[in-house]
Amino acid sequence: MDSFAHAHMDQTAVSNESILARQPIFDRLLEVVGYELLFRGRLKGSPMASQDKGDLMTAQLMVDAFVLGIERITGEALLFLNADHRIIAGEVPIVFPPDRTVLEIPRTILQDDELAIALRRLSNEGFLLALDDFEWFDGVEKLLEVVDFIKVDIQRWSDDEITELIRVAKIFHINTIALKVETWEELERFTEMGFSFFQGYVLSRPQLIEGRTLAPANLTNIRLAAELNKPASTLDEVACIVQRDPALAYRVLQGASEGSFYGMKRSIRSLNEAIALLGWRRLQTWVTLMLLVEPANIPDQRIATALIRARLCEQLAIFVDPELANAAYTTGLLSSLDLLLGVPVQEVLAGLPIDPEVASAALFLEGDLGKILAEAEFLQLGFLGSGELEDDFASQHNIPISKLQLVYLDAVEWGDQMTRALVSSILA
């Protein structure tokens, strides 16, 4: 898209490289039954340097996986996620569907006295549980009554020990997963010994999943979290806050696509619809999680360009049909995501459940929303009153040039104010 932004913005991307990895877990017929999600991103520059690195990696991993889309990562298979002590204690919310999520409990915290109670709570919430890198210890029977899987490092156990472990696992109706299977001979031998599932380099090495995500500013998150916790808060009030941060708006749209897990597959026409579809409790949980991970890089003029365009579309829609205002704002924002993510808008929209009318407007300038977006870009390119091109939109809707100039100046002022607020929230 040839635009004011492409011609005048500097090249600093307001986005984060999100690099995750997944390693498949196979059944006895060598069919994939799940993927273990692994962190391969960056923690550099995190504001939480004093926090336990494992906690931060898990929080960052969940946010990135949520934004990239769990369907893209695991399809219909189970998601195996390493659970640090804060997840187990309920301090970090889990945003993935419980019936498809296996929480792996690390060996380092297995002997915590309160662990059995916490695991039972998670099991009651519908999550599946796995004891990772299993070892025997006094009192482990209490955990075996709750968990669904045991993951065993076959390189550290003798055949006799494995035989006894599998015998006990069958008594408790627990599935066993053989870890670090490195040869076909090992795979055949441990299949015969009775393991249910297998994970290791002989079957598949971890596969990188690369993508870009936008990180919203902390102040916006804090305001949204506060708004969500107000008894009398309304959807419109929350939408107003979300609209001020393009990164947060994008994540809300991405999050709404996860509604398909709960039988709510539908296209989205505006941010208000996305927030309603995402659900009050889910949005609250998600924002809490985002507060644990690093903020965006300092926003530059790209953020202002996106906000100005979205505001222009919203205000121009009033001349056409006031009921289009919300959808027009979303259209303007979506059309700018290539500036923020560094990838084509079409690729971005492919992962969002956007209403076809909004998508065709953002991509191809089609329909009433497309004409509104075209006029917004016309104004941003500085053609208004220049005499270089005729303003068909203004002529069609009998809008005086002076009125459009005021609309444009209002959008620029609003966009600049919002950008300064975002910058201040990060520098504060």
C-alpha cells in the first residue's frame, strides 16, 4: 500500500519477533497426539529482570502462542505446556482451553506439600496434568491419583525400573510418555515394554514457529484491567480504551478468533464485537497475563499513522452512515497493520476472523467501508485542497473542503495525543 506512512516513516518496527518451537508427541501407531510448546524467544530488555526467569518465559510463551493462534500451532492435537509454580498456584492465568491443555509439572517442584491440592484444583477445572521427568519420592502416590501422564527420561532409567513404573502407572490409569527416544531400536524396545506415547529426536526435533506480535503499552493494559474490574463498567468504555492502542486492538481481534474453540465461530465487524465475543472474564484473564510480559518498543510515527487513519475512518463514516463508525475504525486500523507488523495486510487478516465486508475494504477498498478508507488515505497523502486529484468522496456526500480539513486536523491531534500517551506510559 503506497501511503503517507510508507513514504515518510522511519524503518524501526514496532513489533516483537515471536519465536516458539513445538515438538510432537506420538502414539504407538506414530500418529501425532500432541505438541510440547517450547520457548525460543527473547527476554532481553524485560522490565521483570528480578522475577524468576522460568515464570517470565512461561508468561511470554503463553502470550505469544495465544496471539499466533493455538490452531496454527497444534491443530486439533493436545498442547503440552510447562507449568511453573505461579501457574500451578493460580497466580498466572491460563488462556488455553482446558480440555486441550496438558500442564507439565517440573520435577523441581514435585515435592511441594501443597502441590497435590493445587493439582486437584487444576484437574477439576478440566486441565490435563503430566509429571515431567518423573522420579520416585515419598508421597508421590498422592500425585499419581490426580495426573493423567507421566513423562520418563528413558536414558536415566534401567529396564527393570521402567517395567515397574509402567506397572504402577497402569494401576493408576496413567499414560506413560517416553522422553529422549533417539534411535529406532529404542522406539521398538520401549513400545514393547508398554509405553503409551513417545517423544524424541528419532521421531522429530523441535520445529520453530516464527511470527510477529505487537506488544501493547503497560498503561493501556493497567487502565483496561482497572476498567474490567469496575462493577459498572460497560463494553463501550472498554472498547474506548482498546481503540487507543493498535497493538492491543490487534490482540483483541486475535483473541476473539480463539472463540471458535467454544463453538462461537463467526466473523467480526468491529472491536466492540470482538470484545463481546472474547468475553468479559476471558479478556480480564488475558490482560492480566499481558501485564506480566515486556512492553512494546517505544512507539514511533507508525503508531500515530495507524491511529490517525482509524480515527479518520470513524469520523468520515458519520457522513455516510453513523452506524458504520465502529466498523470503519476497525477497517482503518486493520489497513495499517502492515506498518506495525512488517508483513502484508492480507497475511495478517488471514489469521483474524474478520467480517468479509471489513476485510475486503481493508484489502481492496471495496464497498462503503472501502470508500471511507480510500478517503482517509487520500487525506493522509495530503491531496486535500492540493488540486492534484479530485475528491470524489467529498463531492458524492456534499462535504465542504473546510469540513474535511477540520476532520483531518482533529484526527491528527487525536492520534498524536494517543501516541504521546503510549510513549509516556512506557518511559514512566
